[in-house]
Amino acid sequence: MPGPLLNDQTAVITGAAQGIGFAIAQLFVDECARVVIGDVNAEAADKAAAQLGGSERAIGVRCDVTDSDDVDALLAAAADAFGPVDVMVNNAGITRDATMRTMTEDQFDQVINVHLKGTWNGTRKAAAIMRERKSGAIVNLSSLSGKVGMVGQTNYSAAKAGIVGMTKAAAKEMAHHGVRVNAVAPGLIRSAMTEAMPQKAWDQKMAEIPMGRAGEVSEVATVALFLASHLSSYMTGTVMEVTGGRFM
Ligand SMILES: NC(=O)c1ccc[n+]([C@@H]2O[C@H](COP(=O)([O-])OP(=O)(O)OC[C@H]3O[C@@H](n4cnc5c(N)ncnc54)[C@H](O)[C@@H]3O)[C@@H](O)[C@H]2O)c1
């Protein structure tokens, strides 16, 4: 029997107080990683860490990914608690949906900042630590929205497409340092972010999914685990779609 996939590794996951990030944290802990939950919601991050078994296995750290000092502090807290980061998952995200006619400049900036600046901060700062140790895996959360563009999401689609370009550029910069950078592009996944959608929007999306159902957060987590672990040792700069076949 092969051992656990992330034995003794330090994994930092942003936006992991709930949803997809929390599912990734849970699965990584099951695979014997020690996990640092970085989230702008400090109370929820602490609660999530406690749920994962407390300070031996997981800690919560308040971190706004748009603030590079916060991301430095997050990685420093990880090193203090468990050792230098081996796996970085840039998952924190928000939506501010509106058609272009009504979207405010602030709604545009907020989404670009959290996704693009946030993922850039997490990627470059984790990469700086990993390159010294000649190993590491970075997993970025893109979205199907970045591949096809979605109505009401000019901000989010731009940010998620940007994450694909950033992932590939970073993968090329880091490959010879032993650091892999890949992305996951989920489709419709059941979480707080999507359950806020009106029923009509759900039904419309459901009709586009060959597998005929939404995905579960655990089904994104398993793909993140694959990209974080040695199972994907010869993969970098890829985007793995987790969509039930939607927009293949
Ligand atoms: N749910 C889906 O269908 C879906 C589909 C494709 C991609 N995604 C992406 O997956 C990721 C997770 O989505 P989710 O559905 O779990 O969302 P969610 O809203 O359930 O969780 C997002 C988490 O990010 C945190 N967060 C928000 N802004 C932050 C910031 N500035 N700094 C740190 N943390 C911050 C929130 O507090 C929250 O805990 C996002 O990047 C999202 O865009 C989700």
C-alpha cells in the first residue's frame, strides 16, 4: 500500500475557512499534511482549523491575500508552526456579479484584486521559499468562467482567465527550480458562492452539464490533491477542468 500522499508536508491554503478551500484542507489533513488556513475571516479560519484536529494538524491565520505583507505573515506563520511551505493553494475568491451596464468600478477592482493580485502574491511568495529548497507545488483556482466567459462576470471571467496565464508564466519561471505550478478550473460546484444564485440560474447551468449534476467540493479537492502530490510529478503549467463535462 502506498503511504499518505502528503506525509509531513506543510500546505498553505488561502480562503480555506469554508467551501472548496476547506474541502481541500480536510483532504490534505487526511493525507497527513499539516495545514495552514489563511482567510480574511479570522474567526472562521480558527473554527475550521479546530474542526481539522487543532494545532497539531491545522492552524488558522487571518490573511487578506490582496495585502502582500499579510501573505508574508501567513507563510511565516506556516514555517513557525510546521516548517516551510511545500504546497501552496491559492483558492481565496469572491464574486461581484453584474452586467457591464451596471457593474461599478469598485466591483471590478475588488474581484481583480482578490483573484489576480491575491494569486500573484501567493504564487510569487511561496515560489521564493520553494526555489531555495528545490521543491514545491503550487495549485491555483481558476474557473470555467475564465475559459468561456459568463454573462454578469466580466470581472470574474477576466480574473480567472488571467490566473491561467499567470499559472503558465510562473510554471515556466519555476520549472528548473523544481517547483510545479498548475491550475484547477471547476465548473458549477455546490458551495456558499454558488448557492447564493437564483434557482433560474442554477437550472440554466444544470442544462449545460453533460453529467447532469453540480459538482461537490470534495470532487475539486481530489484534483487539487493530485496536483499537489507526487502523482502529478511530470505536470506543470496545466489547467485541469472539473466540470462534469460542461463546455469541454
Ligand atoms: N463554487 C464554484 O462553483 C466555483 C467554481 C469555479 C471556481 N471557484 C473558485 O474556487 C475558489 C473557492 O470558491 P468557493 O466556492 O469555496 O467560495 P466560498 O465563498 O465558499 O469561499 C471563499 C473563501 O475565501 C475567503 N476570502 C475571500 N476574500 C478573501 C481575501 N481577500 N483573502 C483571504 N480570503 C478571502 C472567504 O472568507 C471564504 O472563506 C474561488 O477562487 C472560486 O472563484 C468556485
